[in-house]
Amino acid sequence: MLRHQVAGIDVSDHPGMMVVYPLNDKEIAVEEFGCYTCDLRRLVARLKELHIQSVAMEATGVYRIAMFLLLEEEGFEVYLVNVQHVKNVPGRK
């Protein structure tokens, strides 16, 4: 199944979270958010504003837990992915 309203989040403590989402069929945008609760809520609001439905998160540390729980609580479909698997998807970098 191909999903169009998807964002990717790389979660870490420094510099924070990098979020990638589609602007249209040919362009993507990248934004940076901090790791504090106010930053997470701002990120969720931004994803809702963009009508994002699913989120793929790449994270190895404990910083993913709060983000994962908040996104699920707000109704997003959340996937925790292994970066090695994502790099192997044809046509993706």
C-alpha cells in the first residue's frame, strides 16, 4: 500500500528531531524541532496542519518514547523503523 500523507522523523537528542514531509508530488520539506514537550506539541500541530496521517520514526535512544506515545495519542499511525531497512528501499536515500 502506497501512502501519500506520510512524514519521516529522525529522533535524537542533538540537534533534535528532523522531520521530512511532502509539499507536493515533487518537493519535500525538512524542519527541525527540539526534544522538549512544547516542541513535541508544536511538531504534532504542524503535522496536523499538513494533514499527515502516518509517521515513520527512526530512533535508537529513549527520546523516541515520548514522541511515539504523543503521536499515537493524537491519532497518527506511527511506525518505528530500522534505518538500515529504510536505506534498502529502492529509489530512496
